[in-house]
Amino acid sequence: MTFADVRLNISGASVSRGDRIIVDDFSLSVKSKDLVWLRGTNGVGKTSLLRIAAGLARPDTGEITRTFGGAVVTAPQITAFQGHRDAVKPSLSVYENLVFWARLSGRSETVDRALLKVGLTGREGQKAGTLSAGQIRRLALAQLWVSQKPLWIMDEPAAAIDLSGQAVIDDLIAEHIAGGGAIILASHAAPPQRAGIRFVTLHAPEEARL
Amino acid sequence: MIALTLRDIKLAMRSSGAWLHGVLFLVVFTVLSVIALGADKTVLATLGPALIWLAVVFSLLLSFEKGLTEDARDGTLEQLYLSAMPLSALAASKLLSQWILIVLPLLIVTPFIGYGFGMELPEIKGTLLALVIGTPALLVYGTFASACLISYRSNGLLLILLTVPLMIPTMIFGLDASDGYAAGGVFDKSFQALAGLSLLAVGLGIPAIAAALKTHLETS
């Protein structure tokens, strides 16, 4: 899968919760083949920023523009989001869960390939409720992949996942970037040994002023 | 959109009968009213339509919360939004699946309950038709209220407080239509009023539910 040129521009975004400013004047620009790795301590606003980047939340101030192949687009047209909540229904089987999301993107033929990629082949008929936390995360990654969107927003993809799962994530990321996609992710895991990762470290606003 | 409706039905079928709670409530309510009012057939037959409407309204009030909150809590809602499905299509799909899962079973048992109350056939038909035409409005109000309250953890009571005032006009016209059927059939004025109410509720409700969902997504 190769994608047309995709761009996301966030400029001067601030986010507050109540009277506390979480993110102050944050700017980020992402384009095809970029891998942006957000780092920062807990509560510094990584998830809030990722939700803004995914179009799931609006910053209090600031501008966000998205283009795909040169045309201005909305967030749902280009964005796939993997968050803390995995949108997996325990009473449906692995296959039923995945095929639902694949059908919504009009690509039900990609399901088998997605299962192979995340190492869930052979568990198609198993109820998602009987999977382990790491396997559910793999299923969530497969859901991300079947959407075939150019911009991936990933919040702690490696949570609950084992070493081979970590390798699965690294492969998915490498393949996505090679195909012209873009990724913004937040993770405490050790980054893979590869060139081209752009690290962005977030600081709490109070800390930054000191 | 249909894929979402079908999935919701499949999920409900695997919820070990949770979708039948409404019907169970309806039956229990009926049995209790018969005991409370005494088994006098003439009393029961006159009060029949009103009792059935009450039971349906209460049963719906108990069922509203499930539809949207679960999808909001497990992240399905935000994924549906990002799947580029318009939120109004999502709202319409939810209304359709809720109608099939919550309202339809109630409608199926209604004639038996009417028969149990000793109601005449035209009365039973009138009540059933009034329910078919009126329940979409009730469903929209409840779904709208639950969409507004998604972000609140325990919203059951608030949901009832918000929904009941909206339901009252529908209930008044619904009862009117249930009685009016014997005189004027489905083209009785009361049926027209009820149908108007339902159409208005659905027409305004779908964008309103979509707006409430959008607000929830942006503030969560």
C-alpha cells in the first residue's frame, strides 16, 4: 500500500483542563514518511495532543490543517487512531471484530492479511473476550491496519505486549512509513534502532518556564 | 450503516437475553396491575390502553441507557467517527437497531397483553397501531437524552428526568389515537397528530443526536 502525500500541521495549540493549562503553544508538522515519537512524563498531555492530532478533540486555541495529495481533508478521511480503549467487543470473535472495521473501510479482503501480520492467525473463531490483554492489543493493531489510512496516531501501542508483539509493531510501523504513511506515536518503550525517528519531548508548561 | 445495525443485533443476541429485559418488565408490570386492580374484566378492559402505554414507556426508560454508552466507553464511538461514517448515519443506525431490539419485542407481546386485559379486537388494534406510530418519537427522545449524558458515569436518573417531559405529549396523543381508532381508523385526527409528532422527532432527532455525539467526542 502506498499513499499520496499526507500532511498534518498543528500550530500554536493549547489545551487546558479546568483552570490548568496542560499544553501551551504546541506546534508540530508531520508529512509522509515521518515518524514522530512523543515523549514526556505521565500527565504531560501526550494523550490530549494525540486526540487533537486525530481530530477527536479540539484545542482551545491553535490551528490544525490536514492535506492529502494536496487537497485539504478532514480528520476522518486520513486518520486511524489506536488509543487506550481498543473498541474490541468481547462477545464477538476475533474475525467478526476485525471484519466489521474492514467492511466499514470497504476492504473486507484485507482481514486475513491483517491477522497474519499481527500473529493472530488460527484464532479467528475465538471470542475476543477470551484473549489476553496483549492479544487484544494485537487485534487493535490489526484494526488500525485494516483501515488503510495514511496517518496513524498511536497511543502507547506497546502496552501489555510481549517481545514478539514489539517486533510486530516495529514491522507495521516500518512498512507504513515505507509506503508513504505518517505516524505520530507516544510510547515509553525503547524506540527501535532505526534512523528517521523524530523525537518530540513534552514538558509541563510550569516546568518550561523555569 | 447497515453493517453497524447488524453488528448491534448480533451483539444483543449474544448478551444472554439482556435485550429481553424490556419484555420481561412489560409482562411483570401487566401481571402486577391485574393483581392491583382486581381481576374485574370491565375495569381492566377500559384501562387497558393506558396501562399498556405506561408499561411501554417505563420499559423503554429502563432500556435507553445501553445503546450508546457501551460504544462510548470501549472506544467504538471514536473509531466509528474516524471510519468516516457520518455521525447522522451512526445516529440513524442506532435508532434502527434500538427499535428492532427494544421496541419490536414489546410490540409483539402487546396484543397478548391486550387480550389478557379483555380488550376488544379494535381496541387492541388501535393500541398496537398507536404504539407503532408513536414509539419512534419515544425512542428518539431517549436516545437523544442518552447521547447528551454519555460522559456521565451514572446517568440513569438524569436520563429519566430529561426524557419524561418530552415523552408526555407523545403519550397523550398516543392514548388519544388508541381510543380514536375504533371511531375513525388510522385516518383519525389523533393518528395524524401522533404521526406528525413522530416524524418531527425523527427528523430533528437524528441531527440532534449526531451533534450530541460530536460534543461528547470533542470533550472526552
